[in-house]
Amino acid sequence: MTRKALWLSATSAFLAVFTLGAHAENRVVNVFNWSDYIDSSIIDDFTKETGIKVVYDTFDSNEILETKLLAGGSGYDVVVPSGNFLARQIQAGVFQKLDKSKLPNISNMWDTVMERTAKYDPGNEYSINYMWGTVGIGYNIKKVQAALGTDKIDSWDVFFNPESLAKLKDCGVYVLDSPADIIPAALKYLGLDPNSTSPDEIAKAEETLLKVRPYIRKFHSSEYINALANGDICLAVGWSGDVFQGRNRADEAKQGVEIGYSVPKEGAQMWFDQMAIPADAPHVAEAHEFLNYMMKPEVIAKSSNYVLYANGNKASQQFIDKAILEDPAIYPDAATLQKLYTVSPYDPKTQRIITRTWTKIVTGQ
């Protein structure tokens, strides 16, 4: 073989290796999920098993995710909207149907949850459940006892009654920056349909919230976790698992902060966070591999054990910590389930009213 032929042969081999390497590097999945919402070892394990790199970004409100999705070209392959937002986004053509032939682990999913998520995604064609939970009240047991004379909260009255909330103003109240969670809760408290689209009834919810607005320190959808854990606030209207994360962080810190969680007796919202693939996702095959991996029972159980939320994977329950599985605030019993409601997506006209209403409530004007 001539020197030139040897050089060409070596070059070809190098190019082949380089091309293979470049192809391997291109195996990537871009995930956009809620903050504080996964055990990071799951991401590492997925990459080890599949060779697919995960670019993982986070958000803390459905509105942020929706703005990116509706604008198009987000670059994300897997996103995690809540059910009522998902429904509207499906109608807007934001997502692609799942190729269930590439999702053999879908057989692990829980029919009870799928029946409820079908309200947002008929036939569950576009999404699979990641986690579900409730919107309730997290509170500092000792501070609430000192301010209200009780160490147990069981009603929305502690929040929506201005006289009660005024007593908690000094020790600090945080509320989710999420109209789709808080306005239905106000409607339910008033004995109205939490799914009401009546402008008059939404105005009553607004009036109720404006009365307690002076006693709310902050609207934020993730900062209340540490604020509760550190003893900086005494009450938060938030998502169940976030409150439990705060409780666990408080326990670990051993500073004497005790956190309780209440599903109010009047009823609370049951919400679902769904994994879906945008219509313009750049890495569709990798997205399906990621979803299929997340439906492995032991994988999604690890996530539930970390974030302290129930998941929609029935087969995972054998791997979930007993304390979580047997906690009715996380996996509600039949009586609690009956008190939980779901919220339908708003039509565009109602959404405009809700947005205006929420701006008034948050700014207090």
C-alpha cells in the first residue's frame, strides 16, 4: 500500500469515527420541567443507560411554559404542563400525538388516574401523567398555635376570612402565583362551582381575595418551600408535595420548625402534571425514550420518593416509601378523593377575565 493510500485509509477511518462520535453527541433530549421536581440521579442514570444527554431547564408557573409553547420554536422535546393548561394547548396544536408503539412501559400506568386525565387529554393521546396532588394549606404548627390558638387547620376559612388571616400577617403568608389554582379555591370557599366562568361569580372570588390581599406577603410558586422550612412564614397556600418538601427540609435542619398540611374540608383541587412532546420538538425519538424511561416503575417511584407527590404509575407503588404511600394527604383515601375537584381549562374570553382579575389581586389594585 502506498503512503498516499495509507493516509487516505487513515483519514477515512478518522472521519468514520468522527461521524459516529458526532452522531452520538447529537443524541440529546431537551426537557422543561417544574423547579424542584425530580431526583437528579434519574437524569444521570438515563444518560448512562441510553447515551442520550439531557438538557434540563426549569420553570415555576404554567404561564411561563405556555408563553414559550404558543410562541413556537421553544426547542424543547419534553414539557410538563398541568392538565387544564394542557387541554387548551392541545386545542392550539402545540403537541404531537404520542407514538405508543415506542412506549411499552405505558402498560404500567394507573387506570384511575388516566380516567381523570382524559378530561384534559381525551384518550390520553398526547400525554402521560408525571405527578398529581392537591392544592391546600401548608402551615407552621407552632406559629399558627400562637396566633390562632389552634395547632390544626382544616378549613379554607383560615385563609379567606380576613379576620383570621390578619392574625397571621406578621408571621408571614405566601400564596401560589397561579390564578388557575387560587381563584377556583375562592369559588369553592364561597359555595360556588370552582369551574364557574360567570363574570359575576369570578368578581365575587376577586372581592374575597382582595379583602385578604393586605395580609399576603408574597405571591410566588416555589419560594414558599424554603420559607416554610426556615420558619420565615407561618402559612402558604401551595401544592401538596412542595409543602411536604418544606416539612422534610425543616426536619433535616432540626431547628424546631414543624410543618403541617391541610386538605380543607370544603374541598380542594386535584391537579395533574402531564409529560408531553411539543409538535416542533427537534428530538422526537429521544423524547419517546425519555418518556418510556420515566414510566419504569422503579424510576418514577424514585421521583415520588424525592418530590413527595403521588404519581400516575400503578406499578411503581411497590417501590414507593411506605410512609408516602400510606399518607392520605399524598395518596388520598376514598373519603378525601370525594372532596377533590378538577378544574377545566378556561375559554379565551374567561381567560382574559381571569388574567385581569389576577393582576388586580396580586397588585392589590
